[in-house]
Amino acid sequence: MKTAITELFGIQHPIIQGGMHYVGFAEMAAAVSNAGGLGIITGLTQKTPELLAKEIARCRDMTDRPFGVNLTFLPTLSAPPYPEYIAAIREGGIKAVETAGRSPEAYMPALKAAGIKVIHKCTSVRHSLKAEKIGCDAVSVDGFECGGHPGEDDIPNMILLPRAADELKIPFVASGGMADGRSLVGALAMGASGMNMGTRFVATKEAPVHDNVKQALVKATELDTVLVMRALRNTERVLRNKGVNELLEIEREKGASLKIDDILDQVAGVYPKVMVDGQMDAGAWSCGMVVGLIHDIPTVKELIDRIMAEAEGIIRQRLTGFLDGEIETQRARAVA
């Protein structure tokens, strides 16, 4: 399948693996790229630019296909050394960067000078237009269904994607709620040129996380995610667990007076406890509503091949059948 996204990043399938803390290691990125998508190393999971450089080199040993790096710009008092991270990305020969969090505008000159294609993750049309204006090559449009930070507008992809298609000139991918061939075809129908998957890729054999995490995703339903930190305007969609329930109780008690210090035990340092040690009740970790569509733990290649086969079947058979009247005729016979 050829779309603007496959052409932009030189990949076989219009599927991107989003950056995920303590998931986006070389093993994950390489598996996605080898299966024809665009794998992404999560830059800030690597504690220093030097460690990121080593992780990029490790990924190069695992795949000869394009892969990228996620760089999230965080609103912190002590910012990571972003210029040094960008230098490691440039020197590692990376040509695709997924940016997220705050606007990457200040770092765009350095990224573009290195010939890097930038896809910025946005949760609204207005932020997508700003990304286009500052020179981003593509946008990942993140609907309310997504795991992690869905923004504060609460617009689901059935509305957000067509709105983005109405406004944007650069290509975009759909993010949030993406799991299978139906997701891909739906995203394409609404104007996207591909899709970004996060939570779905965690439930694969190659995902470098504890098996408890994968089993939790298979067991969970679309009703098992919850929004936290709304009062801080740093809303995050997470999988409900004991630690999250404690967090929610604190939020109820504190109300509008909630401070980040009130919930540090439930949000700080949680990812290694969950992803590495398998402590599923440790606290808040990102998980999308798409968890309701996850029922198995395939290899990454099996997953991507299945998605593409299903998407082709839907387009060539089911949708064409609607135009030819075949599906409705069959239904009419069944009713009769």
C-alpha cells in the first residue's frame, strides 16, 4: 500500500509505532521496521544522549530498514539536554523523528539542517496547523481515545480526523484507537495517510516489557482505562489498577487544589516498576481505550501482516461490495 506517509518515510506499510516510555527500545523499533512499518526508539527513556547513541547503534544491528526516534519536549524545570539528544540522532543517521509534548519549534532548524523528517504528535487541529506552519513534514493526530496525554479538548477521532483533513496540507496519521485493519481503513477513509499504534504494539512477542503487562492488556476491556490529572491540565489516560485508584481518591479529596506533589507516589518512577518488574499495581501508566480490541499476543510481523491483509480485504471486498450492491442483496436474501 502506497500513501503519502509510506513515501515520506520510505516504508512498506503506513503503520508507525509511536514512542512509548520503557517500551520503545531497539528490539521494539527493529521488529516494527523489519515488518515494514516505521519503528521508533523512545529518546528520553535513554537517560543520556550517549546512551541514546548506543541504542540507535544497537537498532542498526537489528534492521537495515528505516526507523526513527521519539523526542518528547517536556514542561520541566530542569530540561533534558535536547541539543545533545538531537546531535546523537543526527550522528546516528536517523532521518525520521517523532516529536511530542511541547512545540518543537525551537529545535526545528537543527532537525531540518540534518535532513530529518519530523512528524509531530498533536491532539487538536489548531496544534496540527501550528506544526505545519513551523515546518513539520507530517502530523500524528491523537484522538481522545489514545493512551497517554489526549489533551484537554476531548475530541474523538471520528470528528478529529476529518477536521484535520479539512485543514491540513501536510499528511497525517491517525493515533488513538488504532489496532487492526478496520482501524487503518477507517483512518484512510477519514483523510489520514496511515496510522500510529502504541498500546497495540505493547501486546506483541517482541515488546521488551514484562509478560504481566501483556497479559493485563489482553485481559482488559475498553472500560478499564481512566483519565487522571485533569485538575492539573496534564490529563493522561491510564489502565486502572490499585495505584491508580489511590490516585483517583486523592484527586477526589483535593479537588481543584490538587498539586503534582500530592500524587508523586502514584506517578513518579512507575514505568520501570511496571514495564521491567511487572508490578501491575505500582501506579499510573499509559494505556489506550484500544485495549478493548486486543485479544492476543502475536509477533509484530504477524500483527502487521494481519492488519494489511484485513485492510485489503475490507477495501477490495466489503466496501466494493457496497458499491456493487452485493452485500445488501445478500442481506436481503438472508432476511427473506
